[in-house]
Amino acid sequence: MSNENQVKHWHVTYNNIHNLIRKNCPKIAVDFNPDLLVAIGIGFFPARVMRTFLREATTKKTLQIQAIGLSLYEPVEGVAEEKIAEEVIRTQWLGAEAGKMLLGKRVLIVDEVDDTRKTLSYALTELKRDVETELLNHPEADRDALRASTKFGIFVVHNKNKPKLAALPEGTTYYSGEEVDDVWLDYPWESTDIEEHDRLAALDVENAASATKKDV
Ligand code: 5GP
């Protein structure tokens, strides 16, 4: 998508997403080999597809998928409008046993898009905090080893190439299905007419191809 700067919206199809995940899973299975997937909201759909391909690429293990809900842009009941787009709001979490669930695991966080990175940064910071809370239940002598055995990774279907407004904790493994320009991605699950959505997606590809030809 490097020559598509003039495209403000880009329609992404279910098949595009499925294939991006398929392409990336063999590498993720070898390099990171997650044993738990944590989906951020919409990330549940890519995470479910990912489970299929990771099962193929690993020892046929069926990964558990946990979901957390975070909102940066969407209106949230009881939250002042001026806070939206500024602050990440927690709408769903892992429950009281969060730290126990995460400790000693290789946890892959799955989301559809990394835009400003605020959501991913918040998710990582908070999940690490849960791990630290759980470590207090373990003898001090064991804590460093337990902390070191807990690994966090991220998979996003799309990463937008743009300046990020938040950083990820050091040592976070990061995968993106595809690097894209700073366009607005229209995802298939937001559409009420999937055939029209797919038609617009095909048109985006056509327009981008003819723009590339003109550039040559
Ligand atoms: P962040 O700015 O924290 O990286 O992304 C926050 C959230 O904004 C994402 O999880 C996603 O819900 C939404 N978002 C950001 N960019 C896009 C986009 O291009 N298309 C859609 N549909 N949602 C987006």
C-alpha cells in the first residue's frame, strides 16, 4: 500500500485478514509460540482465526482466547465526551485471577489495528501490573525467574506507519500482518452490506493499481 497516499479510506475484506494471519502464523509459532491469546475487543475475530493457523503450525495445541475490552474512540456510558480519544477506558478485563492466568505464560495480545498505539500501550502496562500483583503471592526468591518466564507479544493485523503517541514496554515482541499508510481502514465487521463492502474493497485495489501505473 506504499503508493496509495491519496486513498483516505481503505476497505479490508475478511479474506484479506484471514490471509494476513495465515502468512504470519508460522513465524509467530516458531519465534514466540504463544500459550495464551488475549484479544482486545474486535481482536477476538483475528485471534480466533489465528488459533486455527497456530494449531496447524504447532503441536496441535488449542489455545485459550481471553478477551479484554478497551475503548479510545467509542462512546462509553458514564465517561465524559472530552475524555474520549484522549484516555483509554477499560470496559472489560480478565477478572480477579488475571495475574494468576498470565504468570509464567507467553501471552500474545491480538488487536486489529495499531494506530496511535495508546490502546496497546495501556493493555501491556496493565497486564504487566497484574503480573506484578500476582508475584506478591510468591516467595521473593522466586519472583525474578517467574517474571522472566512471563513473556508478552503483540500481533496486530495492521500497523499504521505514523508517529506513535505511546510506547510499548521494553522487551515486547511485536508482529504486524501488514504495514499500511495512515489511512482509515474500513473493516468488514463494521459493514451492514458485506457484498457492497467487498465491491468497494475491489475498487480500492483497482484505483490504487491505476494510480501506481500513472506514477511510473
Ligand atoms: P490506537 O490509536 O490506540 O492505536 O487505536 C485505538 C482504536 O481505534 C483501535 O483499536 C480501533 O478500534 C480504532 N481505530 C484506529 N484506527 C482505525 C482505523 O483505521 N479503522 C478502524 N475501523 N478503527 C480504527
